[in-house]
Amino acid sequence: QNQQADLEAHINELASTIKTLEQEIADAHNAIATAEMDLQRATEDRQAANHEFQKTIGDQTVTIEVLKKALDKLATFYDFLQQKKGAQTPPVPQKEYAANKGATGVMEMIEKL
């Protein structure tokens, strides 16, 4: 009878251990599922960020091309203007600067505003 009681106690202890282990296994499965969902979300976020980055790079490439074309057009235009002018008359020599006696100063003009 004593041996039977010991065996029943051991059976109860093992049943309790089984329940505890089953709960730990269920918790581990839940943790794995949560980690997989987090990984999926992180993957989607990374793909969205990469898509946005690729779009930005594409926009910048187009902008660079447009600016290069504009620069080429401006260079062509200004080269044409310089060739068209050819020889210019030399500038008139400047007289020495002297303040106009009847003119008001810049500060007074600003104060009037």
C-alpha cells in the first residue's frame, strides 16, 4: 500500500510536470508566431523603404539629367552671345567718385521707407 501511494504521488508529479511542459511548449509556439509576424512586418517595412529609396534615386537621376541639359543649353546660348558681340568698344574711363552734393544719403532714403 505504501508503494502504491508512492507510485500515485510520482504519477501525479509527472502529470504536473507534463502539464507545465505542455504550457511552456504552447508559450514557445506563441513566441515563435509573434517573432514570425514581427519578421514579416519588418520585411514589409524594409521593402517599402527600399521602394521609396529607389524612387528617390530615380527622381534624382532625372533631375541631374535635366540640369545637365539646361546647363548645356545655357552654355550654348552664352557662347553664342559672346561670339556675336565680337570686338567691343573699350569702356569709357571712369571719373573719380565724388558724392553728389544735392543727393540725400542712402540711410535717409531707407528712413523714408
